Amino acid sequence: MIDLKDQHITIAGAARSGVAAATLLKRKGAIPFLSDAGSVQPHFADKLRAESIEFEENSHSERALSGDFLVLSPGVPTQSPIAQHYLMNGKPVISEIELASWFNRSPIVAVTGSNGKTTVVNWMHHMWKTAEKECIVAGNIGYAFSELVEKTAPEKDVLLEVSSFQLDHINRFHPSVAVILNITPDHLDRYNSSFKDYAASKFRIAENQTEKDWFIYNYDDSTVSGFAKKLSERANAPQLMAFSTESETPQGAFVRNGKLIFRLDNKEETLMDIDDIALPGKHNLSNGMATALAARASEIRNEHIRESLRSFEGVEHRLEYVRTFNGVKYINDSKATNINAVWFALDSFNVPLVLILGGRDKGNDYRELESQLRKKVHTIIAIGEAKNAIKAQIGDVVPTFAEADSMKEAVKKAASVAKRGEVVLLSPACASFDMFDNYEHRGKIYKQAVLEL
């Protein structure tokens, strides 16, 4: 256990993770100081005052720059002046999940990837509950790890959703089970426009694993499987299990003749028919396999895995059915914040679509959607700061292109052009911060607008 008593520690970023880190540090006897370059939301400010934690907003003062080390919230880039100040002065910069892991007493099952993290962690939670196995869910989902780490115990598993930003500044963070779902271009604005740098950040999830641990990976993703091959050659490499919807894996999960097969220790077990998996779409078959292997690595029995694969209903804001109105289905996929997620969303439908797209652009190439758009989408309604980029790149790919200044206007325009039997899909491919607090807020506003039709 690390002794932090009386250490002066700066936390950059006063949102959920930063406030949780500051509160944990205070309980561990440190002297935390929370600094935010922007304004602090009133409910976070109230919480900090209640805990007698000093903070500042709209600047990073000399005090913020003089901590013993810096805890970086996921929303604060490594390129930010405060992080660069600490790095250039040779002082440690750590992420909030790294800090929390110092006080963790549970086996960690950590999931990363460009798409599907939230679905898989929620699915794991469902599977653990089905098996009546104790767990804590945290990370990039619901609660910050720092908020719940003191509830950890050897008999409970911690199920963590982990982003690349949280992995950028780890040191000892050590999952017993690490899962990489896929890696596609995302957040490249935070990685010098380098896909290689972004992927390297994701790969850090396995950095501290040993032969006692499990590494679960997507066999169909060439970036991930290339890394797994290198990882397997490392001294004290973790045990590898792969999942694939395309081919048979040496060890892990795959499909043969419409059945989900486990191949473990050179023995094969038929788990179930893939048609019985509750969530539709090829990407959810991958997500289900990853979840099943994580459960298997955590000693959950096949009967519970099977039951959860059959009964899990998905998560809010990820291809979530909202309502059918005038024969048109409305789907909320607000969590689709990159191109690949939108591609998967479009791939899940075989009826004509109206697509609501846009928000804060992250350097997207919308032309990657062209084949799907031509086949399935008759109208794009663009919103947010990305409107011009969307119009320039794919405005002429579909029969009708429109713009809207608010979500309510976008929904009204969609309703006016969608015909009975069609789908209106919010799948933005962008961050939400130009118009909304986060993707949940965006999804809720969309659902509200749909329900008001």
C-alpha cells in the first residue's frame, strides 16, 4: 500500500473522475488540490466544499503546478499545459484509474477498445449477476474507480471500462483479465493524428500482466491480433484467448455451423446456437463472445454464460429502441461517437433509414460510410459543429441532405420524411460537447424529442 500522508497532490480536471480522485486522496491522508482550466459544475463544487477540499477554476495557478505529482482526469489531454509542466519537470503524472488501483483488493477485469466497451462491461455485469458472483462496475462507465475502490475485496471482481486516456498514464495498473475488443481510428486529435500512438495506448492494458493473467482479444482485428502475437512472445506473457466471427481461433471462442464453440486447452465445447444470443448484429456476436470468455477466465460456469447471452437486453444509448410512431421506428445510438460505431449501427438494419449525424468532429472521414449510406440511407440530417464537414464529404451521397440547429428540429425533420416501415437513427459519429454535456445527455434529449412527436 502506498503512503500518501501529507503529500501535496494536484488533480487536473474537476469532473466525475477528478472529484473522486481528490476525495480518495483526502481519505488517504494526502493534501489534494483540484484545478480546472474551465469552470467547475456547481454540484461538483458543493461536493468538494463538503469534503473541505480546496479547488480552483478557470486557471492553473502556481499552487496547481507545484504538487508532488499530478493526477490527470481522462478529459484533460497529455498535451495540456499543466500535464506538460509536470512531465518536463520530471514529476509523475498518473491517471485516476492508476491512483485507484493502488488501493484495490479485487481481481480486475478490464475492457478497452474503440467500440463496444460499455455494452461488454454491462453484459459482464449481467453475466456476473446471473452467476450470483459479486462484482463492482466502474471506470469509464457510471462510477469512477476511485469512488468504489474502498469497497473492493478478494472475493469480488472489479469490472472496469477503460479508455485510452485512462491508460495513457498507468504505472502499476494490473488487470487479472484484460480484454481488447477492437481498435479503429478514434480520438486521433489526442494522439498527434497517429493511429499507431492511439493503438499503443490501448495496448498498455496488458503492460503489467503475467503468466497468471488472461488476455482476451479480437482475432478478426489485424491491429489487435498483431499485438497479441507479439505479446505471446514476451517472457511471462499472459494466457491468450481469442474470439472470432470469421474463423476458428487456436484458443478461445468461434462460430462453426451456426453454433458458438469454446476451444480451451485443446478441448472443444459447444455452448449454444448463435441465433439464441439476445442482441442482434455481428458486432454483438463479437461482444457476446468477449463477455463469455471474460466470464470463463473468471471461473463462471457455462450454464450462467449461456443464460446471460440469451437474456441480456443491451444498454441505454446504444442501438436503443425508443418508440414506433406512425409506423416509423426511432433508435437512439447516441453512444456512437466514431465512424466505426456508426458503420456497425447501419449494418444492423435492412430497411431504409433517416440518419441524424453530427456534433463535435474528431477528424472523421465520413466517406468511410459511403457504401452503407448508398445502400440504406435516403436522408441525412446533420447537426452541430460537424455540419459543414459532413456536407462537404457526403452531402451528395444520399438523395436528401438537410441540416438542423437543434435535436428537436432534427427529429421533426426526420419524422416529416420517414415513411412507414423505415427507421430514424441517431448515430452521430461525433463527440457531444458542442451542444450537450455528454452522449447520455444527447441521447436523453433525442428520446424526449421523439416522445413529444
